[in-house]
Amino acid sequence: MRSTLEPRTAIAIAATLVLWASAFAGIKVGLEGYGPGELALLRFGVASVVLGLNAVLTRMRLPRPAELPRLIVAGLLGITVYHVALNYGERSVSAGAASLIIAAGPVFTALMAGVVLRERLTWWGWAGIAVSFTGVALITTGEGGGVRLEPGALLVMISAVSTAAYFIVSKPLLARYAPIEFTTYVIWAGTVPMLVWTPSLIAQMAEASAGSTAAVVYLGVFPAAVAYLAWSYALARMEASVLSAFLYLSPVLAILIAFVWVREVPSVISLVGGAIAVVGVAIVNAKGRPSTR
């Protein structure tokens, strides 16, 4: 496993974080015209079509039958459970609270990676995670979002755990599949269970505003198809525990994007929290891995 952050990997991480950060604002806009399940189906239906066209044009090889169960599990964890639970959770949980709960994801990833993948973080790595989590907590305070043990908050927590498990399940598969192959099969697998919302989606599409539909289409092409592909590329080249720490930058980028897209003005506390989160990620990336010497 590479010990330095290569330029292409860095670009893939940056692209993923920007696109995933934009998804929070996009989901808010999409929920104005669609229900949580219908939004998830339309989003990943669009992504499935985009990836399907590529699969046909490139004559992508079929997955190995023996590995289909793992691919299906990855799709259920990273696509179905994560996005449906997050969409339903965002109906009652503030964006700040959701960001804080999702910020537990890298902690779960590091713990699971240590047990399943035998990855280890140094004490500097854990310190960096703690610093970043503190930064995200300040962002939440600055945005006025509290965390309460309500159904919405629990759904967001389910999302955090499921995405951590998704990273762990994905890592071995990415040693045998190209990122575009893996991303295609996982998104297809995760979209199939969402088809239960097809009838209501058709009804909602007739009434939804053009803005809401455009937001969901954007979510399908970029934060779904493109971002998942870029993340798979990076995950194939980095430890899951270290890579997941970069997710602490997502709330920082989400603040900037929300400012531009939906005109949400960040507070000074949020900006300070963002700076602290960035410092924490830098610590994990610079000193989080055990020395190989």
C-alpha cells in the first residue's frame, strides 16, 4: 500500500469530497419535490443509466458469480441503506446535526479496518481524528444544529455505520475489479431494492418542479456516478482508515457550497471549526500510518 498521497489519488479524493459535499444542499432541494425513497431511486436510477451506457460501450466484463454476494452486500450498505436512511433522516435533522453524526463514520471505519483488514492507525492518527471531530462539532454548534435521540438522528447514525461497513467490504473487491467495474456493479445492486418506489416516483415526477428534478439528476450524475468512481479509485490505493479521515473535510466544503447554492451564511464558529477539521485531516494523512521502516 502506498505511503504517500499521489497526485492522481489526491485529485480523486478532492473530486469526491467536493461532489459529496454538494449533495447535502442538492438533497435539500430535491426533497422539496420528492419523497426520501423516490429521491434515492431517481438519483441512483440516473447513475445506473449513465454507468450502464459506459458498460455497453466499453463491453465491460461481467462480475464473477462467486463474488456477486459481496458486490450485492456492498451495494446494499453503501447505496441502499446509506442513502435511504440519510434522506429520511434529513427530513427532521438539521444539516449541522447530520454532519456531526456522519462524522462518526471515519471512527467506525478505523475500528472496523483494524479488526477486518488489519490496518492500524498510530496515536497521531487517532489524535487527528479527534481533532477533526472537534472541528465538525464546532461547525454543528455554529450552524445551530443540536443532536437529539430522535428517529431522524438514529437514521443518520445508521447511515454512518453502513458507509463504514461499505468501505471495509469494498476494499478486498477493489483488488480484483477496476474502479469503474466495481462502482457500476455496486450502484446497480444498490438501486434494485429502491425500485419499490417506482409507482410513487412516477406520480411525483409529474408534479415536482424543474429545479427539484434537475437537482436530483445532478445528484445522480455527479455525487453518485462520478464521485463513487473517484472514491473507489482512491480506496484501491489507500488504507480505508486513513482515506475515511478525509471525509471530515466534507462539512467544510458543504458550508461553502451551501453558501453559494442556497445562500446559507456560515457563522464564525463554523469557520473556526472548519479550520480545525482541516488540521485534523492533515495530521491523520501525515502521521496516521505506522512507520514501515
